[in-house]
Amino acid sequence: MVKYLRAANVKDGELDLNDVKAMNFSPEEQKLFQLLPGDVLITEGSGSLSTVGAAAVWRGQPNETMCFQNTVLRMRPRSDVSDGRFLGWWARSAYGSGAFASLAGGANIYHLGAERVRTMRIDLPPLGVQRRIADFLDAETARIDHMVALQQAVRERLAERHAAELNLAIDELVDQVKSIPLRRFIVEVDQGSSPQCDAAPAEDGEWGVLKVSCLRPGIFLPNENKRLPESSLPLISPRHEVREGDLLITRANTPELVGSTVVVPAVRPKLLLSDKIFRVRLSAALDPGYVAVIARGARVRSICAGSSFRASQSMANLRFEDVKTWPIPVIEWDEQARLVARIQISQLRTEIIRNKIEQQLELLDERRTALITAAVAGEFDVSSASGRRVV
């Protein structure tokens, strides 16, 4: 049994070694497929053009035999002509600029193919220049990666602060008033169905079935749906159409997101519940928005994580019997509305800052791509440039 890398292990500029598989390689196969330091690995196939062609350099870690699968292309530098790090930067430039994507063929799975990559031109400067370019890009992209890490840390702290504010508000309520299981307030619950649908989302005026990804805690994403083909239209029931004010809960999703709860805002017509989403109608004693806020708290989230069972390695399922046990602090309607408004304002402030961070991350990503492409193409002298004027 020998470890090997597959497409899932190759990311843009790095190798993810957290999930490395192993299989039998004969001694002859090991000689053919073993990786050497400086080898450039490129994802040969992917279900998305945005990920096909991602490239990284194998630097010889860990200190053991490592091979590669046929979902990965290997470029091995000739020591008298090319430097492995420079080839790696060239491959990242081809990925970032879309050159690899333009070569990929296929329908559901896009493939590069070794022969297509062999046809690509690469202008190789002298070895010494290649090494200087690689050194330059190592240093400058490390600066960018550091700024990216700082922005991502701020984004995480924002999410933690908002969660802490929410949990503190819920804890204060629990200390002050009695909590009652949600089942005491449930009038009706229903689910939709999941007929065979197209992969593409429905256009305005077309019927679509909501996917579980349409729900995040407190967030409704109506474009996360699948178009219902005309042949399936006789199977639909209009009563499964989602309407403004509906309280929706996912019964199937990843362990982190199962049980996500949201109140549907103003929404376009012809969107249908799937069988993986509960729609709950409550008694007049509870504001659905209040229940959605409580459901985002750590108390309910821990119930969802603990009571859900795995349908697969990635998906978890939640029984409605467990949803009924959610503890709801009982307060007056106007107090519920005030809490909902308070949390919405906090979330809005967080979203404003988070959107600015996302914009900064996009600009940093664009800067990295432009810098790599310009340096590999020899558009400036790396010996006397910092790269900070490259846009």
C-alpha cells in the first residue's frame, strides 16, 4: 500500500495532505508514478471549470514514497532547462488567467488531458532568471497571503462576536423566564417532495424546488433551487409553494447546518418545498422570527448536532420529534419583536463589515493573480521591483 495524491489534494498553490489515500502500486508502477521534489501537479479533471487546472509543487513532504492518480497531471522539470518552482508559478498563472480552463473539454466533468497541456507554449528565461522570479513570487505572494490571513481572522472574529451577542441575549432570557418545548406552539408541519429536477436553477416564471442550501441560519437564498422540468409539472402540489412569512427548517444538511431555521422574506412565486425542508405553522403566541433567532443560538444548535444522525459521511438528518424539543423562552410578543429587531441590527452591522472584508479578499486575490502572470511573463525586472505597483 502506497500513498497517492488525487485531484482533491491539489489546491491553487498548495497541497492538502489531510486526506491522503493509499492503494497497491507494484514496484514498476512506483517507479513510474512516484513523485520527486520539484514535480508540478495539476488537476486534470473537475466538475467545475473554476477548479480544473489548479496547480501546486510537490516539495518532498512527508518523507515517504508518494505517487499520483490519473486525475492529476505531473509536469517534471528538466534540470538543465527549467526550475520546478518556476514551472509551478507558470502553471498557477495558466490557472489564474483561465488558460487551462479554455483548454478543458467535457460536459459534466471537464478534462485537461496531458496532450492539450503539451501543446501550450511556455517562454523559459535562463535558469538563473527563473530562480529569481520564483524567489520574488515566493516572497511577494507570502505578503499577500499574510494579508489574506489577517482579513480572514477578522471575519472569523466578527462571526464569533455576533454569535456571542446572540447567545448572551438568549442566556439572559433563559435565566429570567421559563422555557417551553417548541411542540407546545406547533399547529401544523408539512414537507414538500423532491421530484427529478434539472441541475440548473429555475428562471423567473418557472417552477423550482428549493435545495437544502437555500437555508443558512437566519438567511434565505431563493436562487438555491433546481428547475422543475415540464414533464414533472403534473406531480407538483400548489400547497407546497413557499410564501412570505413561512418558517422553514432543514431536516437534512451537513452537521453544522442541519436544523437551519429562517422566516421567508418577500419571495417570488413558483418556489416549492423539497422533502428535506420542514415548514412549521405556529400558534399566535410565538413570532416565527423569534423562533428563528432562538434556533440560531448555541442551545438549539447543540440539540441539532446531538440528535441528528448521519445518512452519509457528509450529510446529517434531523427528526421532527427532536425539533419539537427545542427549548423556547416564553416572553410577551412585543418583547419577542424587540429581540428580533436587536439581533437583525447586529447582523446587519456584521454583514456590512463582512462584505467590505470580502471585497478586500477579492482585490487581494486579483492582485496575486496579476502579480504572478506579470512576473512569469517577464513584464518587469524582479531584481529591482517589489511588485507592489503591479495591478
